[in-house]
Amino acid sequence: MANQKLHIEDLRVYFGNQKKFSKSELVSFYRLKEPAINTTTVNWRIYNLVQKGIINRIGRGKFTLSEVKTYFPEITAHQISLFKKIKAKFPFINFCIWSTVILNEFMLHQPGKFYQLIEVEKVGIESVFFFLKDNDIPVYINPNSELIRMYLVDEKESLIVKPLITESPTQEINGINTVTIEKLLVDIFCNPTLFSAQQGSEMNQIFKNAYEKYAINENKMLRYASRRRKKAELDNFLSIVSIYRQ
């Protein structure tokens, strides 16, 4: 699409003082230029603006002129070592690894206790658990609230093996399978028992900070929430807490 039809320079001036803007505002902008323009044409222009990197999508129907970063969680040497040990033993089992310490980036109050999480597809969860136990690695398997209260509460960092939900949105970083920002947010929303330190106003803060700092694919997030049977609840929560939704 020719740049003159996109009115790129005028668009940058028009939205230059706004941190974010909506699709309806983009429609209004183009109708100031061309009153008879239809919605389909505007949709194609928005698509082209995103592809060219002129605007960035930051939520459902929300955009910004600012650069939006992709989220890549930190992978520690310990996680790499654990991942490689498990992968060598179980090369065909799907799993991912991450630590709740990465949530501190988004939190106001910094917890002093963390979970190292190894999420394993259902068919392999017990095999991975007993493999770690046999290698004298202290580990818990999918702990309930009572076990967390009795044993994990006093540990600075606990290793937990838990089920990996099918079609979880994960990503590979330097050969290590780990979480995406979408999975991270849905997990803390759907599991208040395990992620008790990230509930209430703290969870609101996490979501707001995540939306401000990183590109988030809401469709991917809601699909995953649907796998966890929490799509409607998450969608409602996002409408309340997200600074990028109307």
C-alpha cells in the first residue's frame, strides 16, 4: 500500500501526544482525511501500519506509536542444567521450565520465596518427578494448598513438578523451553493457590506493568485461558484492569 494513502506523517503528528489509541480513533483519523472511507479499507491500512512497524498493537483494538518489546524471561544456569538433564532422559516428553522470580519485574512488593516450576505433559509428569527424586533433587509434585502451607512456606525456593496444560503458549530461548508473557499472566490468574503472593492488588499491578512494557497477544492469552476453563473470567478481568481497553 502506498505510503501517501497511509498518511504516516500526519498520523504521527495526530497521535504524537497519546500513549495509546484505539481502532475507533484510527477510523476517525482516516475519515477526517477521506470522509467516505469504509471500515474494510481502514482495517487494511491498520494492518499495513502494523506490518511496517509504524504502529504497534498493545491489546485488543489498542495501538501505540512507541516501540513494544517482546518478553523473554531470564533463563538461569540452574534451569539450563535441569532442563538438559530431563531432556536427555526423556527426549520425547514435552515440558517447560521457569521460576516465579521472574514475576518480581512486574510486582510492587517483592516476595522472598520462589518456586522453580517444571511443567510436564500429563503422560510424563510422574516419570520426571521420580527421576529428579532418584537424583537426590528435592522436589514436590503438583502440591495442594495444605502441602504448600505445611512444607513449602518455609523454603526460600522450592522445585515443583506440575502438569503442563495442552496447547500452553511456551517459547524456546537458546534451546530451553519456557513461558511466554501470555502463559505467565494466565497462570497466576488461574491458580491462586500456587501463586498466592501474586493475587489481589498485586495481580492488578502485574497485568498493568506487563501491558505497559511488552507486546501481549490477547487472543493467544484468551485461548490458553479457555483451555483452563477461565476465558470468561479473564476477559472480564482484562476489561477492568487493562489500561489499554476501553
